[in-house]
Amino acid sequence: MNNVTFAATAVIGALLALGTAAQAQECERGDLDARFCDTDGDLIADIPTDEAQLQDPDTLIFAYTPVEDPAVYETAWADFLAHLESETGKSVQFFPVQSNAAQIEAMRSGRLHIAGFNTGSNPLAVNCAGFRPFTIMAAPDGSFGYEMEIITYPDSGITEIEDLKGKEVAFTAPTSNSGFKAPSAILKADYGMEAETDFTPVFSGKHDNSVLGVANKDYPAAAIANSVMTRMIERDVVSADQIVSIYKSETFPTTGYGVVNNLTPELQESIRNAFFNFDWEGTSLQEEFEKNGEGQFIEINYKDYWDVIRKIDEANGVSYACQ
């Protein structure tokens, strides 16, 4: 087992050990944890039918995927969270998470109710924490998504994928789609290149760390989500002339937003409504995310929109077994 495979397995294994064990239910569940049921075959956890298992907390906890400085996004989400309070009649708190593992653990253990999980973390959140994604951000014309890019810096000596051989390549985290799983599958399938054999993998922790690392010449190359890079360039964190892209993937779904499955049906419906009736115009959310061309929430379903991501996981040998 190479070091990258071992790192991915270790992170996933740690996630599966988190949370309090619950009695397995006798029901259809597919890849879901034994705590959950999927009787309608939509691949996400059903809302419990036993009222004793439902939550209706006075304070709702919201967390955005940990791709950049949490303080920036606490400000960006402020207007939306005020709207969410108005729609639900609940207090809402922003929870700054530092890693994908911490975010999934928080939902699995009952400390996180509403979240945006990054593309690659969605399957683990769905299967191991009862996450029910129902929306993503999209442009005003309805288009959505981002691409994985492999980047380097000018005069690095790297002009094509084959030039990565023998060099260090930065990834973000083993649970990230664009930061690890997609580039690993693409490099192996399309170029016959494997970690440790053809290049040396390192993990930066976050997409912004990888972008900054390349811009500052700390890493010769990195696999990143270009939506993150675009926002960093817009904020002048890095400049476009510090980056050279040598690969761009097909379009993937962006961060998926949703709720934990055991909130009451009424509360889940009011949260959904808050996303879909939010007026972006003039808000802090618009100010941040219009940099990436986004301006609305559109309805999605996990089964269809994450099909390509599950296929990438399958190619990488990732299992969603949670026990």
C-alpha cells in the first residue's frame, strides 16, 4: 500500500470510528451506516419515523466547508444566517471547522445541523453522518460547477503532466475530490502515473494552502479546485501571473448544502425554504460568491449529481462502509 492510499485509508478509518454507536436498524440502507435507513432508494438517510429520534433544537449550528480562512466566510454567510434565523425562528451559530474530518465528526456526533460539505466529502457525510444535501450554488443562468486544475508556477520547468514525474505534487486532503481523489484517478488512468512511484505526494490541508504554496514556489505543482483559486485571485491573495495551469478537468458539482437527517420534518422544510427564497441582491453572500459567478441556490439530488464523484471514489478503491 503506498503512502497516499494509506493516508486516505487512515482518514476514512478515523471518521468511521467517530460518534456514538447506535443500534443497527433492520431496513434497506445501501452504503449507509447501520444507524440509517434508505427505504426510497435515493441513497441518503431517511428522516426517522420514530419521533423520539428527532431533534428540534433552539439553536442551529451551521458550518461551511473548510477550504479557506473561516473568518472570511463567517462574514460572508452573515446575511444568509440572519435570514435563516428569520425563516426558522431559531438562533443560528456559525461553526468554523478546520478540516473535513472535523466537520463530518461534528454532524455524526449531533453537534452540527446544517452544512456545506465540499464535493469530495459529500459521500462520507451522507453515508456516515446522515447528511441530506438538497442544494448547490449556481450562476444566475443556472450553470454550476468547478473544475480540478493541476497548477504550477512560471519557469518551474513543468509544462505538461508528464513533467510531474520525479517531482513533489501537493494535494489538499484525502477526502477532497479535486484536491486528491479526482487527480489521483486521472493521473493513474490517463497518464499511468502513481503516487510514490512516479511523483511524491504531500498534503497541504486546504486548497488555499496549495494555491499559496505554488504561488510562493513552496510546491512545484498542486491539484486544486479552480473556484477557490478564482476567489483568491479576486481578493488579491495571489495574482494570476503567479500561476500556470497544465490540466483542467471536466466540471464537477460544487459544495453541497443540506441538513442532518434527524431534524424534524417541519424544521427541515423551513431550512430548505430559507435557501430557496433567499434574496442574494446586496448581501454579504453575493459579495463573496459573485466572484465565482454564483448568485442563487438551485435544487439538486445526491443520487444524480454526485454520480461522477462516486465513480471516481470507486476507481480509487474508496469504501463508504461505516462500521
